[in-house]
Amino acid sequence: MDTSDLISVVITTYNRCDALLAVLDGLSRQTDRRFEVIVADDGSRDEHRQAILDAAVAQELRVVHVWHPDVGFTASRVRNRGVAAASGQYIVFLDGDCVPEVDFIARHKWLAQPGFFINGSRVLLSPGLTQQVVSGRERVSGRRWHYWFRQRLTGHASKLTGLLRLPDWSGRVQRDFTWKGIRSCNMGVWRTDFERVDGFDESFFGWGHEDADFVLRLHHSGVARKNGFCATEVYHLWHKEAARDHESQNAQTVRAREKSDVVRAALGYSQQRTNDDAVITRLE
């Protein structure tokens, strides 16, 4: 990808403004500044919405905040809304609890290639280190090797891949569909490919597997997976497990689609939206 091309970073969030502000801080420190930020807010309460909009880092990044009322876990719907507000021809999806390394944008551009989407990599942080980060007492992006060796030795980081940078080589490519390691919390896709499969399927409700369905339909459309390990690193802030009430139903839908050639979402990005309840705030 040409380094002058605009990337749209679409960040999902819900009632966790402290974590999101740490993510925005990481984006404000990028070596490549040619990107825009769209916060796709899945119904956060007013105090969280206002904390985001009032934050200096959100003003600096000129965040576009897309919010809709809370009707449960609707990640597919809010991601589609985020893309609708985006201007870039390449979309990077990022979760609001995943702090990017300082070369995150540059590395996504470096790996971007027609006919592929990028499945990113993450380092899990402990509850203790997470608390330090969200309280503003600790910053994890842009740290030196000895910092991460200490965090790993003391059990505060799950691995050291944030330190490593491997080349863009054939070993990154995974042409067969597999559920393992799908990371919509850190994923890059061309807008044309996103639109070809009609985005995320909003018929998936509750936690689980809407990202696997999206990847499967990309696979059916001829888009291959390229893994971003040791390149597009994010630091995943700890949180309690989400309720998984609809997981088995969503998984059954994906398994049925594995046996088909379904490409487009049943209820996708391009649907007509009557009485649209989304609120879009653009910080200038």
C-alpha cells in the first residue's frame, strides 16, 4: 500500500472510556499519521460518551464518534455503522481495549495487499498492568525490550511478540478457512472486499463468531488471510469474560455456512435503515 493512502481505524467500545482513552493515546503516538479514527460505540452510557468526546486526545485525533442505543451486544451492527462513517479505502478494525504499538498503522500498510485481509496479533496483559494503564500511571506502547522482558517474567504479559518484527513472507498466508486465531479486535480489510461481502452480518446477536462468519464469507469471495503476528501488535487490556448466551447459535450458523458458498451477509452493511437511531459526532 502507498504510505500516502488513508487508513480508517474503526474502534468498537462499550462503557469503558478509560480503556478507550488508552487506545486513543496509543494511536496519537503512531509513526505514520495518515489515518482517521472512527469510534463505533455500541450504546455506552452518557458519562462514557461525554468522557470520550471531552478528552484532549480525541480532539487531537479529530475522532468521529458513532453511537446507537444499547440493545445488547451488537458488534456487527456498530462496526457496519463505523465503516459507513469512514472515508478510507482500507479499514482497520480495533477493539476499544487493544492498545496499538507505535508502528501499528505503518505495519498494517506494509502488509496490506490486494486479495488479502490482515488478521492481527495481540499480547494479553494482566489485571494489574491493565489497571496501571487505564489509570494513566503506565504507558505500554513504545517501550523498550527490557520493559517487556520484565513484564513477561513477572506474569504481566502473555508473550514477547510486541518486540519482534518478522518479514512479509509466504508463511504469513493462510488460504484455507480456519476458526483458530481470528482477531476482529485487530483486523485490516480493503473497503472493496468489505462491501463485496456486505460487511458484518447483523443477524448475529450476542457475543460470538460474527467475526468468524465475516472471515468465512471473505474466504468464499476469494480473499485470503494474511497473519500479522510479529508486526501488527496490540496490547489487550484485561477484562472479565463477556456473557456467551448466543454463542452456540452463532457457531451453528457459521458451521452451516462453511458447507455453502455464501458470500453476502443476511442482514448486512448495505441494508436500508429506516428511522435510523445512530448519532454521529465529528470532532473538528
